[in-house]
Amino acid sequence: TLAIITEGREMPIEIGHLVTNLPVFVALMLATGGLTWRWRLGMTLLGAAILVLGHTTYLTLAFRYAGLISEAPQVPTALGEVFLTLPFLLWILLGYWPQVRQFFAGTQEAPGQA
């Protein structure tokens, strides 16, 4: 648990709740068929880095603006919902990027496909 104490009030943040989306993303990437191992590994690392950066930014902003957040708790709740869905968006974009790019560009098969 991370906690910030401001104006005599403790505001804890459970670390486990912040990183629960990371295993989901990794599992989705590993289960995606039709990708080369090199592509799968690279995109999994990229997506994990994006998630970790997002967690770090969230924590930094949560602690920095704790006073404002206490007046508008809907904001961190909404951001939490975004983080819950972010692994799925990253999985679609990174796991299926060649197909997404083909769809929008109408070009031949992109690298990363088996």
C-alpha cells in the first residue's frame, strides 16, 4: 500500500489494484496466434512499458494533486476505469497491428506475421 497524508488525512492506494492489468495484457499477447516470437516479445515489452509508464504517471499525479482529487474523486475513478480497459486496447493495437495497418492501408502482409 502506498499512502499520502495530506491535511491530516491518509489516502492509501493499493499497489495490487494498479498493476492488475499488466498480467492480463501479457497473457493476451502470449495467447495471440499467428505472430512470430520476435514480434510477440517486442510488442509485449512495448505494451508493458506503456502500462508501467501509465501507472507511474497515475501515482505521481495522484500524490501531487491529492488535495484537488479529494474534492473531485470522480477523476481518479474515471482514470482507473481507463486503466482497466487499456490492456485490451493495447492488445488489439500491438498484437494485431499488422492486420490493423493492412485494413486501413490496404497493403500486403506486414512483418510480424508467421
